[in-house]
Amino acid sequence: MADVVEEVKTTKIQSGVLKDVLAVVKIGIVNSNLITTFTGLWLALHFTGKGFLSNLHTVFFALIGSALVIAGSCALNNFIDRDIDHLMERTKSRPTVSGSVEPKRVLWFGVLLVAIGTFSLLMTTVTAAIIGLIGMVTYVFLYTMWSKRSNTLNTVIGSISGAVPPVIGWTAVDDGFHIVPVILFLLMFLWQPPHFLALAMKRCEEYRAAGIPMLPVVHGFAMTKRQIVIWIVALLPLPFYLFSLGVPFLVIATLLNVGWLALGLAGFKMKDDMKWAKWMFIYSLNYLTILFVTMVIVTID
């Protein structure tokens, strides 16, 4: 009986540790970025005429490397933000706040993940590793340590790091210049401000309490809505630079853009700003998934 009780306790401890690790590395962010990384990699194989199965080693190192660099960057973000995370409902239960994980362990865990991830990317191309490090530096230093706490451009600056995963995927296969990874970067870069500004509206009072100068906190909802619509408008022409993906992709991408713009414009008439922000946030998540999955589907031979 004692052995059974001890085994149950051990299982609970292991489950708790795994839960803390997944929370520290923000597994949701890692998973969503892997979708865009894989799309960049897949399209590079497609446009360079290289086979998927014959390049599984590149696929493996690219996905593992990018996942670890992203996970490590998120862990470092958790370490740095532990002094303000307790002020926000969304982040107050993080292991670095609750005390279930020692902050120094999170710091060195993040550094280790970034190091291993960079080495993994080096197994593909030097360019992929450099771009991965650029994403890490932008997210950890330029966003988390500086702009997030100092000005409303934090969302724009943070968007740089969020836009590099598909470029990592592409350059892991082909480190020469090509218009496709440039457009993938721009798609991701322009997608993020309306996505995160909608979230910032939903969590406005939490950001205010934490002293984070998000756009809706500093300039209000009216200005934020205008900015969101402007960013969405900037997305409209980008799919046409990917005309080589075919008419079905152009139609789906354009419908997604027009639908998002229509929903964005509806925000000027809706009285319930929180409801609108919620719809915009949910739409942005589905937009990204559908858009990048479509790119893969239309290029399957």
C-alpha cells in the first residue's frame, strides 16, 4: 500500500514539473510558431525542387532548433517579467510568480535551450542560426527588457521576433535571396500588431495595473481601433506577391484579409469594445492557421 501511495506522489510531482516546464517555455507560442516555421521550410523545398523525404535531417534540425530557440526566449521572458507578472490575471499563475520554480533555474534553462537550439540550426545553415539569434535578441532585449516597459511601439518591435520563424524554416533549406521568405516575414510582421492590440484591449486594465504602456492604455480604444485597421489594410496586397502559389491560395488569402478588414471596420459601430476585441483576437488566430496551412496544401504534389 505504501508503495502505491509513493508512486502516486511521484507521478503527481512529475506531472507538476512537466506542467511548470511547459508554462515556462510558453508551449502554445512554441507550437503556433512551429506551424509558420514548417511552412517556410516546406515552401523552400517546393520552390527549390528538393524532396521532403530526402531532406528529413534538415526538417528535423530546423524544427527542433527553432522550437528550442523560441522556448528558450520565452523562458528568458518569464524570468525578466517575474516582477510584473503577478499584477496581471493572465500571467499571475506562472511558475516564476507562484514560486514553484526558482528564477535562476529558469534563467539558465532559457540560456541552455537557446544554445542547443542555435547549435541545431547550425546543422542546417549558418544563416538560419543567425536569424534565430536575431529573433531571440529582438524578443528578449529589444522587446521584453526595453520597449515593453517604455513605449507604445513595443508591439511593433516585438513583431520582428514573431516574424522570423518562417524565415528560419526557409533559410534552413535555401539561404539565398528569394521573394517568398520576404513576403512570409512581412505577413507575420503585419499580422501581429492587430492580433496583439486586440489582446491589449481585452486586457487593458491589467496592462495599466502593471504599468505597461500598451497602445489602448496610453491612447485609448479609438486610436487602437484605427491602428488595427491600418495594419490589416497593409496586409491586403501581400498575397498577390505569392501568385506562384496559385489562384486558390490567392482567393482564400484575399477572403481572409477582406473578412478581417470588414470585422475591423465593424468595430467603429459596435458599442461593446470588449466583445469586438474578442472577435478580432479569435479571428486573427484562425486567420494565421488557415493562411499558412493553405500554403502547404496548395503546394502538395
